[in-house]
Amino acid sequence: MRDDFPTPGTVFDVAVIGAGVVGCAVARRFALAGASVVLIEKGNDILSGASKANSAILHTGFDAPPGSLELQLVQEGRAEYLSVHGSLGLSVVHTGALVCAWTDEEEAQLDKIAAKGAENGVADLRRLDGVQARKIAPDLSPDLRAAIEVPGEHVIDPWSAPLAYVSQAIALGARVVRRCELISGRFEGGEWQLETGLGGLRAGAVVNAAGLFGDEVNRRLGLAPEFEIRPRKGQFIVLDKAARRHVPTIVLPVPTERTKGIVICPTAFGNVLVGPTAEEQADRIRATVETGTLQMLQAHGEKLIPALHGIPVTATYAGLRPASEEKHYRISVHPEVRAIVLGGIRSTGLSASLGLARHTLRLYEGFAAPLDPPATVPACHVPNLTETEPRDWQAPDHGEIACHCEMVTRREIEATFDSPLPPGDFNGLRRRTRACMGRCQGFYCAARLAAMTRGRIEPPLIVATEDGK
């Protein structure tokens, strides 16, 4: 399947390169402002890169560097998500979080963490001793020394959010072209001439939201080399839904200078994540999982929450974060060529995406003519996949249960192909429905799903390879 390519000669106000969560949010924000937008993605579907694998936490910014742009955008993005999630059909699972100290050294850091949180405007942090923390999460190990409670940290569905953003952009007239790799670009005559694998595009401005290939896209656009992407791999295990009752809240470690550390986290889908690791690698495409590392994650989870011992692992996966040689976001604006670069957006990208989109529009307004927002905004509502809200299988006439582990209905499968942006491959279908992501990882349902989708997407060759949340 190939998306329709724009008619030759069409000139868009803005071309957004990269359809991860940030690119989808940017396309939506510009469409809401009245811009004509084209969003191009070299993968088969949106979220084909770094955005497909994350911990799905909606952050408060309590631990971000005070006064930083990242803090501003995380909090701005969080606020917008909370204001629009209901109208878009998106979830918020109000879990809260505990920053847990297990050693004397970690306990000594808690007051600094609380002070940073207060400086960042997160006023409801609470210092707890071990007994108080176990009243919130009774199955935490008795070795826990103390903790900081962060009531505002929550979990969300990490795939439906960007799908909702891009669907609303499409409803406002944005074009999305997948399997469309940027080859080169040049700015001349006041506009960008972009060469892609599918043909030429013209746009008044470009936004580089290419994630793991952000520095390469800069080179292809002829922009100055501002940063170098250094992929950081994170491996995860996903525990069976039986683990969820033992993990009522997000269990965070005391962070280090290099990493936020390994998290034990309930998911919006009723499972529990343990991860990620933080491993530097050169490969920007392949994120492998290693048995020894996965065993370490499982042992780590069982050490901190002994009740997790013996609960099966449903899935394993690894993702790559677009880290750079510096820790902060690498955002720049080039008014002379009407280009904006959103680089180095690492672990807080899901939370900050809507804030990043607003910031990008502000940068654009610094060099471009005012836009004319549409008089009305079409309604957009994506199907619920979370365990905290009613699911389609609970409604009548759903056709059949296509995936019994995750209770995915035939009607949900069919609806994805009637949606504004049908899945571009089988993994896109999985992220839109959760089919094949349950305990059997497609062993029982993959053949049935392949039959249902024959001729519309390529059948799965291997199902249990990614995103098992």
C-alpha cells in the first residue's frame, strides 16, 4: 500500500519530516493554526522509529533541570494533554509515582529531589518513610528506606495519543505520506524544494522531527551540523497482567547524572513494565534484546517487589532513544531558510510533544506571515484500548473476538481500515488495536488476523518482535 502523493506543483506552508509522536503533534498544531501541512515518514507507518517503544509515563517535570526548555515544554505538553484527552478519546491512568531510596546514599538524595520538584512548580511532592510508602504500594520490599511521592505522574496509552494527533491534523486538511524518505532539500526562491523517494515536494518551511535520524536530515537539508545522534538502547520486559495488582503506582529509582534508571511501571493495558536499560550503540535501526539483560530486569523487579516472583513475562522489547552528545533538547530555528530543528528529544518526548508543537509554532511565527485558523475544528475520537475504560468487546454486535488475550474485536480490526490513517503494516495494526500483544504473542490469533487483513497489509512474518506492552 502506498499513500497518495501530493499533486505536482502543490506548495504547502509547512513540511514536517518524521511521523513520530513529536512530528504528529507538530502537524496537528500547525493544522489547528490554519497552515497547509504535509507530514512525511520514511517508515511504513507512523511511530516506526523511536516513538514506538517507551515507558508511556505522562511526566510532571519534577526532576527536569530547573529553568530548562525541557521543563517548560514537558509541563506545557502535560497541561494540554490533560485538557484535550477526553475530547480525543485518550486515557489517563492516575497511578502516581514513588521515587524509592534503597540505600543510605539514595536516601540522602531525596531532599534534593524534593527541592528540585518544588523549584519546578510541582508542589504536591511528599517525603515518606518506608512504612508510609508501603501503605501506597504494600508489596514493595521491606528493604525500602524512604521515598518521595509524586501524585501527578501518570501512565497513558503511548500509541493512541499520536494517532489522535495526526488524525485531527488530517481532518483539518493535512497530508500524510508514508514510505517517503527525504533524499535532499534546498531552499531557493523563498521556499523549500524537497526530493523524496516518491518525488518532489514544495513547502514554505520545514520542521525536522526525524528523531534517530535528525542529524542526517539536517545534512540532507544542507543545514549546519548542530548535534550528533548517539542512539541509546533501552530493553524492557512486560509482565503478565497478574502483576498489575502488585504495582499500583510507578516505582522510580533515584536518578543518576546519566540516566533516569530502571522503572517498574503499570501500563494502561493492565500489564507491568520493567525497564529501560541505557546502552549506547551505533546502530540506529536495530534494537536487540539480550537474554542476560532481560534476566537482570526480571531479577531487579522481583528484588524490589518480591510478589512479582514467578509471574510470567508476556513480552520483551527494546527501543532506541535519540540521545545526542549533550543531555538537553537540541532545538534550533533558522529564519533565513525557514527551517526549525527538533533534535535530541529523548525520554520525555511523549510528555513534551504537545508542548514542543506549540513551541515550534511560536518559532515559525517569528519568521512567517500570520496564519488564519479554521473557524471550526472537526471532532476526532480514537478508540479506547486501555483497561480503565469500556472496551469494544463489552458492546454488542462486535462481530467476533479476533484476539482473545487482549480482547480485540473484528469490528476494531475493520475500523482501523476505515479510519483517516489505516495501518501501514502489521505492527501498525497491532499498535492501533493491541492484537497479538497479549500472553500468546500471536500464537493463536495471527493466522486469523492475517486472513482478515489479506490484501490490505502484508501478513506478519514474525509477530512477537516489538512493543509488547
